[in-house]
Amino acid sequence: AGRMGRALEVVRDMEAHGCALNAHTFGMLISGFARCGDAPRALGVAEDMRRAGVREDAAVFNCLLHVLGSSGRMEEAMATLQRMRLAGHRPTPHTLSTLVTGFVRNGALEQGLRLMEELRAEGCPVTAAVFNAAMHGLVLQGQMERAAGLLEDMAQTGVAPDRRSFTTLVDGYARSGDLEGAFECFRRMQAGGLEADAAAYGALLKACCKAGRMQTAQAVLEQMQAAGVAPSLHAMNTLVDGWARRGDMWEAAQLVQRMRGAGPAPDVRTYTSLIIACGRAGDMQRAVEAFEEMQQSGVAPNVQSYTALLQGWAWASYPEKALQAYQEMRAHGLQPD
RNA sequence: AGCAUGCUAG
């Protein structure tokens, strides 16, 4: 994020020394801004590029599609796809997965799926990533049958599913509370010779937590470590939150202690889940301790953590304490959403 | 490869 300014300096330096900027260079800048969520500047760089008389290549077009899709501008994205074709570039798998994801994020999954079929029919190469984007969209809609159908489709068309394909589906089963389905899918991934990474384990942990099977979740954590996969912050947060939702403040606190000792270091989400756990257990004393521990370890509270504290107090029938938490939040310049 | 797809809190 903070490095984009430096990147721009380097590019200005290049220009000053008479280096011609090419599509490659502009592409790096555009995707850099895109990743910071700075669409206006990403598009600004694209404009500079055109003014400099540099032609967009396929990767630059794909970056533009990403920027447009991330800012809800799918009509412009489709117009850009047309421009891309007119410039003589066939859509690539990056193009397609980017557009499908754009449609998914903008609540137009079916349009994305239609586009995928159209481009497939015209011979656009389709990779696992394209299917993954589509499966993710279906998973978000709870359409597991169709998502699983796409996995079959991959097999039939000779596209090998990758780890993300399976992780996406495991997450889908997790969301639908289907622990059996999640495990079966996870094992299918392993049977296919794909090694689970932290995200794959994370999705499986989510399935356990969602199903309320916390002992199973702990066992999965141990399997993950035995397999040499370092528990990610993501995965640990899933577990802490799983205990929190069960109202088991003690187990949640235990995990957080372990994280403080052996890592990964707890972050604001970890502590927020712990605060919720304490609140649900009716122990506001511990909730406040958790909140203070967070601050003492240099983790800045955000709106979510204050809200968790506030709700705990409200739930415990201490409106004046809730109000105090609210005022403290405002004093820190945070606005409730 | 300068570009795309998966798991976490109120």
C-alpha cells in the first residue's frame, strides 16, 4: 500500500532519464493500485499510458477488467473486453476468471456463468482458476449441487482441479453445515495428490466449527501441524471464533494464550472473538481484560472490537458501561457502522 | 511471468 508512492518515483526517474515506459511497466503500476483498491489512480495510470502512445497488451486489459470489476463497473468491464478484442487480443483465462469474479462480486453470478459458457464455446482456453471463480460464486449462493457439478465438468473437459478448487468446495460444504461433505472433499483433494495448505485446512476447520464439532476441529489443527503446515492466523482465528460461538470462553482464552506464546500473534479479530466469548459467558470482567490485553500487546481496537465490548455490556444490562465503551470508541475517532 | 480464482471477528 505505502509502497506505491515509491514505485511512482522510480517510474518518474525512468522517464526523466529518457527510458521509454512499456506496457509491462504500466501494467505493474495499474495492478499495484488495483490491489490497494485505488481504482481512480489505476485508471489514471491507464490514461497516462494511452496518452504516452503505449498500446495496451492483454495483461494490461486484464488489470483494467480487475479494477472495473472491483469497483462495480461491469458494463465498462464488458466494453473494455470489446476494446480488447478490437485491439486484437483474444480473451485469456485471466480475462475470464477476472470477469467471472467481477460478476460474482456484483451479484450477477448468472451473467458470469453465461459469459464463461460463451467464451468456452468460442474456444477461449479455460483453466482451473476460471472454474474456481465460478464455483466460488455458486458457493456464496449456497448452490452446492451446481458447484460440485462444475468439478465434474472439469473432469470431463480435462481441466485438473487444483487446491483452490477443493478449498472452495470445502468452504461451500462448511457454509451449508455439511461436515461430511467437507471431509469427503478434503480427502478427495489429498487422494488426487494435492497437499493441503493452510487455507485448505482453514476451510475444513471452518466446517468443524460451523457444525459445532470443536473437538474435531482441534484434531484437525493437530493434523495440520503434524503435516508440517504452520497454523495460519486465519486458521487460528477460525478456531478461537468457533469456541467463542459455543460460549466457551475458557477454551478460546487458552488458544489465545497459546498464540501469544508460540504464534501466530493474535490480531484484532482474534481478540474480538475472545471478547465475544467472554460476553457470551457473561464475564465482562474477562472481556475487559481481553480488551486491555489487546491494547497492551499493541493491537489497535477497531469498530468491531468496541462493538463486541459494547454489546457485552448491553447484554449484561449495564447500559452506562455500554455508553462508556461507545464514547471511548468515538474518542478514538471510530465511527460505528 | 506485469494480470485472475479459495479459509477468519461485531
